[in-house]
Amino acid sequence: MKIKEAMNPSIITINSNTTPLEAFQKMYKEGIRRLFVMDNNGKTQGVISYTDLIGVLGNIKPNKEGITPHIAEIMSKNIMTISIDDDIKNAANLMIRADISGLLVLEDKKPVGVITKTDICRLVAAELLVPIKN
């Protein structure tokens, strides 16, 4: 099965000036576990995960000017990607090897969606579950 058949075509983004608390609130509202950080031109700058935010939210301290850090200061700039036409098995292997839970899906080097471990688990469950006969 190809990535395009299982990916989520919705990419939820924030900008680099977003605070960690704002990012966490957006994740909660959207029911997601990662946000992609985009610049004003729509270019992907980084990614921030739920786990990343949990690790820093309890330790955030304003600087001397009373300003809390922005996402740009804590996001990962190493964004793992996969092609829309790649195979689901490759996505699963890449996530396992990199110990991550999601990949940005690209088509012609442009972001078009997201594929996560949860998406892959849903596919596996759909294949394994057999309707119960009455």
C-alpha cells in the first residue's frame, strides 16, 4: 500500500513565534501529537512533538525581559520525510529506526500530508479484524 492511501492530508502548522503553551493548546484542540513549524512563505522549518512540549513546559522560565521561549528555540529542525508514492512498510521501518511517531509526506518536495504510527496501526487493525458471525 502506498503512503497516499493512508496519510492524513491535513498538516497542522504553527509559526516559529508560537509559545510552547500555545503549541500545546493547539495540539490539545486538534487532537494531534505534532505540529510543523512553517515560515511566512510556507517553508517547513521544524517540528515539535507532544513529548517535546511535555519535557519543556514544566521548566519554562521567562528571560530577564519576562519573555518565554518560542517554538523556534525548542523545535527539532531535523524533519523526517517520505514521498507520497512510497510504500507504507518503508514509512513504518523509517519511524522505527528513527524512533519517531510521524513523517511529513512530500510530493515534488512540497508538504502534502502526514503519516503516523497511529495511521499504520489502524491499517493493520483493519486487516486483522474479522467481523464476528452471529
